[in-house]
Amino acid sequence: MTDTKTRDQELLEEFQAGLEKDGPVVLVKRIVELEEQVKALTADQAGLEMLATDAENRVGATDEYLLSELEALGYPRNGGPEDATPAQKAIFALTGVMKDRDDARAEAKSADKARAKIERASAPAKPRKLGEIAESKQLTGDELREAIEEAETVEIAFSDGDREIGTIAPAIVSGDAWKVHPRGLMLAKPVTIEGSGAPSSVEIGGYALLIDGKQVAWSERSDKLRVAPGQRVDLVDDIIF
């Protein structure tokens, strides 16, 4: 009686015959390696999840810190747009704080600029030619006020009527130091001048107004003012352009 093998049986026998004797061992080792890799990947995944959780906690802590800082700055926790993140709210708040700071600085600077000050400049190394100027170069009224407001430096120099008196230091004027007078624009702050240690007196014949180094106005005195060496003279409501 002849045994008849099915095709499946034949294929199974061919497969078993083709296996190396160490085949099963190699297969088991490979399976173990694959299992270790799976475990490693699982561990990595757990690590990543841990890092993600830690990062989320840190973000939460940062958000709480930012929110508390906003409250400390006087901004409510729900300030800003409804959908703003705490970081966005912080930026919004800090922008407001910086604007408040800048506004305060600008206000202080403006107040300081508005404060009238008279300072003594250095005596010129060489006396300038200062006296009466052409009518076309003389500023008066609104033009003079605007020029003073926009100027970097406003200077009053003392002249004998033709040339600057080199022994009397010019006065630097800043701030709201002027007021309207029937005769023009008057310096409302007193100016103290002092004669130098020169052996002789000098005579002031008028005042030259210079804006950023350029003479724009001249005020001639009705009588010359004599200043002796070492003498101090206060000019009050006397300088009008």
C-alpha cells in the first residue's frame, strides 16, 4: 500500500529538511532581541511621556508665576484678550508698564525742560562781533518764540555795542524763562553778571540773542551799564528782544 502525501505535507517536509540544526536557537535569540527592543522602546516612550509631563508642569508653574507677576504689577489675571495665554498677557502687561515708564520719563523730561534755568557759559576765547543786525535777520514776536522753543542752545551775550565783551561770560537760557512784554519778549529770570579781574571797567551797550550759535536778535540799552572789575550786577526784567 502506497502512502499518498498531500502537497501540504510535502512542503512541510521540505521546510524541515532545509532548516539548519541551529535554526531554532537562532530564531529564539532573534525573538529575545526583538523583545528587548520592544522593552527599550516602551521605556523610551515612558521617558518621553515623563518629560512631556514635566515640561507641562514647568509651563504650568511658569504660567502661574507670570500671572502672579501680573497681579503684582496691578494687572488682573484675566486682563487682556480672553484667549490670550499667560505669556501673552505678560507681554501685554509689560508693554503697558514700559509705556507707563516711558510716559513718566517723558513727563519728567518735559517738566525739566520747562523749568527755567540760567547758566553761565564759558567766556569766549575770542570776542565775537555782536551788535545791531539787519532788520531782515532780526526775529521778533511769534517767530522769535518758535525759534527759542525749537533751539538746542539759547545764548545771551553781552556787547559794547559792536563786539562781545570777552570778560563777561554769556548766559545760557533754557526752559520757560520768557514772557511777553509790550516791547517784545522779555527774559523773566534774573541774570547775574560779574566783572572780571581786569584792571579797568567795561560798558555793556546791549544784549545779543544767539540761537544755536547764530545771532537772531539785538537789544540796545538806553544807557550803557558800567561793570567794574569784581563787581556783581543782577539784571532783572532788563533784557528784552
